[in-house]
Amino acid sequence: MSDVTTAPRPLEAGRPILRPRPPFNARPVCAAGRESRSTEGPYATHYTATASWLYINRLSGSDRFGQVPDAYLHRGDLMAAGRCHPQKLPPRLRSGDTLWRDADDAAALEGPRAITATHVVADLPPEADPARWTWLVEQYAYRHLVDKGMIVDWAIHAPKGANGVPPGPPHVHLLATARFWRPTGRCGSRQWQWLANADQIRTAEDDWFRTIGTRFALAA
């Protein structure tokens, strides 16, 4: 149920990291604060699920606010991407951005603080090869997210730097549904058992470090 794609792109010279981040970070995707921030900066890609999907897959496009800033297109760091989902997922939601646009439309009816999805960024073990990264990501997504009913789009980014020294660690972006997707009366409404509070996120973090087999090496 995962459509894995690889997309080799020309590599750029090293890019600076905007700010340090923890080895596992989960943040809700919502439109709150968009009006008070620059619509041209890096965070402009995170106010909707659609923009987040475009960003992690290094694609150009637009969300409900308009064209998404696409300076990220030329980073050349996308190694692989795919979607992990329950077996009974309707065909129209098995690829593309329909799932995320539907979530954004549902959230728009509730106001700017409505959550459309959860965006997770997690470091990968740098000593592993890309095939191992993909296996770890899918193992984690199916066992700890999809088994709870979520749909997860993932994309592995491996930054390349000057002289072979990467500007940051290899990492995976996991975009997980936060709303019901089944065609029932609850379709589009918020699911409060999916990465909706600190305890659930802490559990997801612990599950990630157990999956990759280390915590202290990454935390250091």
C-alpha cells in the first residue's frame, strides 16, 4: 500500500540550517498566525496540509491561499517518498493531494486554528543506506500510525553540503492525517486520538526511537 518513488535531482552546494531542531519534532498544521508572518519565508509552506505536502515532495503548486513559495525545489535533497495507508482507502485518496485539499477545506470551515494534519520531522540514522531509511520509515508508519487509522505521506530528505559535509542530518518528513477520511457523517471532522496532545506525541517519539534503534546518538 505504499507507492515508493525515487526522484534524483541535481545537487546543490551546502545550504545553511535555519535553526537547530530536535531529532523528533511534531507540529500541527493550521492557518493560525499566517497573516502576521511573511508569506514568502520558509514557514509559508506549513500553514496548510496541501502546502506541507508540496514542500516535503519538493513540488510546485498552490493551496487555498494561492501559490506556495517554492525556493525549496532546487535543494536536490529528496531521496524517496511514498504514502502509507489502510487497505480500504478509496482509490481517489491513494495518491496525489486530494486527501490534503479535502482536509484543508474541512478546516477552513472551522476557522484559522483548526488543525488539518500533523507534520513530523525525524532524524534518520546517518550510517544507514537509503534503502534502510525507507524500510525504517514504512515500518514505523504502518505499525504506529496507519494501524491507528491514519494516512501518512512521507519523504526522505538527505541534505548535501560542500566538500561532502552535509549541512544537516538525513531526516524524514511524515505528514499524518488529523481528520476522519472515511465517507461517513464524520468525514472531515477532527480525530482527537491522532497526535492531538503532548502524551500522544511523546508516545510517537518513543516509538520512532525504538524503531530506529537509538535515541542517545541522535539526541547528542
